[in-house]
Amino acid sequence: AGSFQEAGVIQQAYNLNFPLHVVPASCAQCPAWSAFSVSSPAIVLETVKQAGAGAEDRPEAVVVRLYEAHGSTVTAWLQTSLPVKEAMLCDLLERPAAQGRLPLEQRGLRLSFTPFHVLSVLLVLSR
């Protein structure tokens, strides 16, 4: 019911096309854990991958690619439990953008999106 945004169509499509896989845990009391979370339902975290050669040959880096899916202008927080020491916007070839450094804040990384905008974020991890 309602618009595609209100009905959660995008999330339901991802659930159908990419179902969760159950992995047995080593203990019944293992705490819940998530590597990433995004504060807005309009933002889809599409890809998490090890940074490639365009990322200045940084084996300790990962690239996170997100996009705005509702046709709106929104600011969202990307939170991670990974040990990030540096974050910056990068292009699709994973080259750091000029003036693309992002401050690491208590709530995570503050990202601004325009309608259907794709952002790639290079995260350099502590070793």
C-alpha cells in the first residue's frame, strides 16, 4: 500500500534476490554483529569490497558504494564496527576525490545525497 517508498519495495526486492544465508554459530550466546548500518531507508548500501589498484594500492582499505533510491535529497549516517582510521569519497575507479576527506564523527560518516546519486567511500582500516 502507498508509494513504492512507503511499501519498502526496494528492500523487498533485495530480500527476494539476495536472501540471507544461515551460518551456524559456534555458540548459542554469540552477540549480534553488523559491519555497517545506514540511518536512512532511502539509502541502499550496495557494495562492500576490498579496494582495488585505483585506491593507491592500499590492501588495508575497503570501498563502500551506496546510492539514494527514493528520488529524494537526504543526509544519512553510515556507521561501521570496523576499525576505520581514515575515510574519503572516491570516484568509481576508487581514486580519492579532491577535497573528499570525510570527518570520522561519533555517529559515523555523514553523507549527503541528491536523487539517485551514487557515492563511493574509501575506508582505510587500522591494522
